[in-house]
Amino acid sequence: MSQDIVSDALNQIINAKKAGKEELEIKRHSKLLLSILAIAKMRKYVKEYKTDGKALKIKLGTINDCRAIKPRFTISISKIERYISRYLPAKNIGILIISTSNGLMTHQTAVEKNIGGSLIAYIY
């Protein structure tokens, strides 16, 4: 277990998916992780998540892969295409999650609003 809660949680999600489990419980979570899960829920990668005291229970949806991006590159809107082709399998499959001055958002929303930021994770 490392110090990065987001990376640990995303690895646990992928391990549960590979093991054929439909739900899992994560002991450590943060507000950043909850925001990432909210975006994943909107895109149907996660069916449901809820906190029970200190534990976080997640029901998986149609997720194939998700990873934290390290180091957390700071990107401008003009260079976002380079990172889309690096981390996502095809042009319109999956999302990059970017932390901007307006909060967490997908790469499509960041392009629409013309805002750069720091890469956090990718999901497809």
C-alpha cells in the first residue's frame, strides 16, 4: 500500500474486475477519489458507490481499465491530444480525468471550456 489513495483504489477496482467480482470495499478514501467515482458513475463505469463510516463500497459497471497517471502532468489544452492517444485505446473510447481550476472534469469538458490542468487518471 502506497501513500497515493487514488492509485491504490483504482488498482483495487481493476483487480476486483479481473477477479470477476461485481463489488468491492475500499478501506481508505478521499474527496478526490469520491469525485473521480462520481465522474465514473455518470459514464456508467461504476454503478454505485457509498461510504459506510470509514469504508467505501463500490459496485462496478462496464469498466475495462482504470489507472492513475503518475507523474501528474500539467497540460495545456493544445497538448491534450498527445495524452489522449497515449492513455486511451481509441479516440472516442474512455476518458481522461483532469483537475482544473474549475474542479475535476473529463478531457471533453476541458476542451469545450478551453481549460488545461493536471492529469489525474484515465478510465475506459
